[in-house]
Amino acid sequence: MAIFFDQFKQVLRRLGRAPLFTAITLITLAIGVGANTVVFSVINGVILKPLPYPHAEQLIGIWHTAPGIGIKDLNMSPSIYFIDREQNTTLQDVGAYTGDSLSVTGTGQPEHVKGLDVTNGVLPILGVQPALGRLFTRQDDSPGTPETVVISYGYWQQKYGGNQSVIGRTIVADGRPRQIIGVLPKDFHFLDYQDVALYLPFQWNRSETKLGNFSYQGIARMKQGVSMEQASADMARLLPISIRSFPAPDGFSASIFDKARIQPNLRSLKKDVIGDIGNVLWVLMGSIGMVLLVACANVANLLLVRVEGRRQELAIRTALGAGRGRTTAELLFESLILGISGSVIGLALAYAALRALIATAPVGLPRIHEIGIDFPVLLFTLGLALFVSLVIGLIPVIKFAGSGLNSGLRAGGRALSQSRERHRARKTLVIVQVALALVLLICSGLMIRTFQALMHVSPGFADPNTLQTFRIYIPETKIPDTKGEQVIQIEQQIVDKLAAIPGVSSVGFSTAVPMSGSDSNDLLYTQDHPLSEGQLPPIRRFKFISPGLFKTMGTPLIAGRDVTWTDTYQKRPVAIISENIAKEYWHDAAHALGQHIRVASIDDWREVIGVVRDVYDDGVNKDAPPSVYWPVLLSRFEGQKESVHRSVSYVIRSPLAGSESLMKQVQQVVWSFDPDLPLADVTTVEALYTKSMARTSFTLVMLCIAGAMALLLGIVGIYGVIAYSVSQRTREIGIRMALGAQRQTLTTMFVRQGLLLAGVGIGFGLAVAFIVMRLMSSILFNVSPTDPVTYGVTTFGVVVIAYLACYFPSRRAATVDPVHALRAE
């Protein structure tokens, strides 16, 4: 132990005598290790960790596929839920849920909160135990029983100050009084839903349930020992039973569901939560791993220079009896101290970076509350420290330990210049650095090209930064269904008052704002395109709109006209379609006008009165959905006698969009109609547009940072090799100049040497990039993974930067005084 501490003191003393070397080495390693720790922490929290529920491996998401109508992922429906829960043989329980938002009134200023509608089995499936009170029972979930609610721990603290007498109190949500029966535990998060305040039971009426309505997410817990394949076979067995057990919706035939060929598409619940973010994270992990390798190569180069400076000292110690093993151990011990110290600093940097990452909460990153520095992350960092220490230590050991040091006793003569042998290891490391840096830069370049491609896609609306949006809901307790027209009248009056606000140029509303994540889809029949036997019409996106919405959004009307308030109140059978539907059926917009479409067989045929530009509702990185726009008040639609939409999103065109002053005026307008109507989902369309590209932006920034770090380290490596070569060949340079060599010739010689290293590295980098970049194809948009522009520009940039890194130290060769050079030791 005494020997260990003595060796430790010696290492610290040596490092203390070289503060610049020590600082550069520790910073380089800290950045490499810290970046890897951050990305691994994200991967561990998002991908590797099991979900935070008991026996999470038994939890599955119940999805379906319907190849007959071209739907890959079909949600759960009430009819399938009832049969699956009653007749399955492989599941402990089945549940269904969907997101909700509610207006809470009766206790001061009205507020809008996020909610979740669930069947009574959902929370027990996740193994939840209430912190207070109880969870839902089958009675709570039965129609006609008193309405109840379970609240989250956070809402309990915020709204009721953690008062335990909250159980039994009444809360008014969407105009309906509900009794609070339970409080969920503090650390409970429902999958990846954020800030859910209220949980409400569905209270589906089984006797009134019909086929269809695939609007809910399904969840289940498999029985012990049951495999996914067995559960899938069980669900497939039950699907025909559900079709036979319930009637088809009015205006539809049960044969539609047979023709859709619905099949189960079960998946682990963790996959449901994670989605496809795993591809992006593994690409980032690989990229940051390359940065660490470049950092290791850079530090190994520094250590080679350092050991070369100690070459004669180590040779003397060897001659005096120090064995190969002891010399090797000393060199490795020093690299271990550096590796561990750099990793500890990197861990601290990673901790700070993770806190910032979680605080900013990047959109599209699931399970963000589970990301942190835990035991697996600490083990990973320890492994990195050992790996780094081994990599940076072995190269000097292999190069200089043992018999190779004997030459140190003979080295140092005035006539000797550095041999190629002594440069070979450093040159190899520089080649590796340049190759890895080029791979990362190509990766970054492809993401930049992807981002540019996305920015050039017209989203279907104009100037989103001047579009303010919010949503209101007029509950049935305010206006009953028998007076549905009054709902539309209030919605129109709000439009008129909002339009009178100074600075507002136009106002409209819709059931869904582009890129908000809300959608409604159904079958669509066209009168002049009859279907063959057994054929089903395609699914289309449906929106219900007010007059003036397209003008407000800046969505061009390509042909025909907009809907009017007269169309709405007289319930005229009219509709507007998107350009891609017009082209699919009638080849151009003009020929689509006057055509007729409908949904259910008992619906009225509705005349197409207008065609509008395609809108990228799901983000510009996805195809614009074929969409149909209907008036907000309809009769005989989707098998219903009357269709009224109480929840609508207003869109206001104003240069004041996003300002507090505008929203105060908007709030006063809404409260002038009903002081119990809170504003929900207040945002700008610009924010929704930015959010839709958040994953691409996040990936772009991370890859550009990785590429810049790798390039910087690689160029530092080239600069170091050339500078060191110049310093070690001073005597040779003096002799060449004494014999008549020109300064430009000497500069060119060293530049050529550096560019040769860069050229070899670029060659290897291009070969590796050509293979590796194909893995990125899933996160690219309208860009080939072998895009020649990206490869060409990136390669040219690396060559230019490498030339500059070679040129500046090479100029030193031209400033050497031959007299002083010939006198130098």
C-alpha cells in the first residue's frame, strides 16, 4: 500500500509540473466521457429501464391492424374491449383509456386541466395503490351510477393543499359534479402522459355499444407464463366474436368490419411508450462514442509526446534495473489517474447537462422523468474510465516500454533527427481522428440537409407566428343536445367579438388545429366511384370548420368557395376537400367541384363546393393526410340525426399572437358569454409547427455538436503532429537551409506531410461513412444517406481546415535561423 501511495504522489507531482498538459488532457477526456454519459443516461432511462410498474414485462398494448382498409395501427374500440375482457383466457385484465381535458369550475377562477378517461381496470393493471382513498370499481364504471373522479398527487397538493379531507368532496368538471374518491401516489406517472390531474371512468353502456369507434388505447396484463404469441392468438380468436356480438353503427353494415380483415397487433407496453425514438438515440450514442474515440486518440497523442520527452529518463531507469513490467505499470498507472480524473469531471458535467435537459424537456423524448444518474449509469461511467485509461495508456506502453527505451541512451546526438518510426504511432492516431471526425460531419451534414428539406415544405398555412390558437368546450350542462344550434350561435358570436379586437385581421375555428395531434378519421364514399364487391372505401381525415377558417390560416382555396354561415345554419349538404383527394379521384381541383361524397349509407350525399391546398396536419416530415372539411352543424351525418361540435379550437390572425395582452382581451371576450369557460391549449401555430420538428431539431443539434467536437479534436491532432515534427527536426531544417533550401519549399514539405495524413483519414472516413450512414435512413427526409452534395462539401471543408492546421505550424519551419539550428542540441 505504501508503494501505491508513493507512486500516486509521484504521478501527481509529474502532472503538477505540466499544468497545461494536465488541463488539456482532463478537459478533453471530461468532454468525451461526459457526453457519452449523458446520452447513455437518456438511453438507459428511455430504452433499457423497465417501466416503473410491478412485473412490467407482463404489460402489453393492445393494437390492431386492418389491411383491408390500409390501416397499420388501429386502436381499441368499446366492442372489442368488452369481448376481450369477458372471454379472454390469457390476460389477467384488459383496460382502455384516452386523453382528455376538462374545465374545472365552482372554486374560484375556472381552470383547464388535463385528464384521462379510463375503464376501471386500467390503474390496477399498472399495479397502482392509492395514496389516499380508493380506485375505481366496476360500479364506478357502470352507466347511471354517481360520477366519481380520482385526482393526481400533484393536483391534490396544488388545489387542496394536501388536505386529507379531500376524499368525499365534490369537484365540478365540464359542468358535472363528481365525487373525489382517491388520490394517486406521488411518484406515479401514467405511461408518458404529462401533468394529468383528473382520472375519470368511462361508464360505457354495453347494451348500447356498437361496432367501430376505434378511438381508444388498449392496455392489458398477461397471465404468468403467457407469451405474446399466445395472447395474440387469443385476441385473434375473439375478434370474430366481437363482430357478431354487437350491431353495426347506423348507416353501416357489419360486413365492413369483416372486409377490413382486422387482426391483433400486440406489442410490449414499453414499446408503446417509447415509439420509434430508439433509432434516433442509438444513432446519437454511436456518434458520441466516436467523439470519445477521437478524444482518446488526441490524449494518446499528447501522452506519446510526453513519454518521448521522458525517453532518456525511462531509458536510464531501465538500464539501472527497472524491469519492463514496472515501467509498463508506471505508464498505465499515470493513464489510469488521468482517465479516472477526467471521467469524474465528465460525470459532474453530465449531471449538470442532464438537469438542463430535463428542465427543458425536449418534445418527443418519452420517459424523461426517468432519466438520471443511477447505478447503471455510474457503472457505465466507471467502464468508460477504465476503457479510456487502457486506450490512452497502451499506445505509449507498446511504443516505448521495455527494450525500445534502450535507444534513448543513444538518442539525442546533435546530428540525429527524428526517425519515421517514432512518428508512426502519432500519425496513425491522427488518421483515426480525421476519419471519425469526417463520419460525424457527414452525419451532421445529412441532418442539416434533412432540416433544410423540411423547411422547404409548405405546411399548408402561412405566417404561423401570427396565428394564436386556443380551445373552448361548451358542456351539455350549459346547453342541452336538443338545442345544438345555440352552441353554434355562441361559437359564431365569439368569432365576431374576437374579430373586433384591435389588431385582429380574421378569426375562424375548427375541431382540430394543424400539427396539434388531434385527428378524426372515417370511411369516405364517392358517388361516381362505385366500389366492387368486397371493396371498402379509404379512410380520410375529417375536420369540422367555421366560415373564414381557411382565410385565417392562410390556406389557399384552389377551386370553388368556402362554407358560409348560411350553409351551416341551414345544414346544407356541402363539403370541402383537400387537393390530394381531388387529384386522386378527379385528377384536378376543377373537376372535383359538384361531385358528391358521404360517410354512412343513410347519410345525405354532400356536394363538393371547394378544394383547398393540402395541409400537413401530422408534421411536414409526413405526407399530408387526404382531408375532408365539413360544416360544424350537420344533419344526417355518420348515421346521426344531428352533429354538433362543442369543443372547437379558435385561430386568430394577429401580429400580437403569443402576447399576454392579446390573451387577456380574448379571455374577456369568452367570459362575456360564460364566466365558467376557461381557455385550453393556449399556444401559437408557430409553436405547434416548431414542436412537430422538435425531434429532427434535437437530433440535428446533438449531431452537429458531436461533429464539431470531433473535428476540433482531429484538427488539434494534425496541428500537434506538424508542430511537433517541426520542433524535432530543427537541426535538419537548418542543414537544408544552409544548403540552399527555400523557405517556401520547407513550408510545402510540412504541409504536404499533414495533408497526406488528412487524405488517408478522409479516405477511410468516406468508406466508413458510406457503410454506416445507411443506418440513418429512418431519420432522414428527402435526403439519400449517400447524398453526394453532403459528402463533397464535408470532405472539401475538412481538407481546407486540415490545410490551415498544417500551414501555420509549417510557417515555423521557414523562420528557423540556420546558425542557431546548427548549434542546437
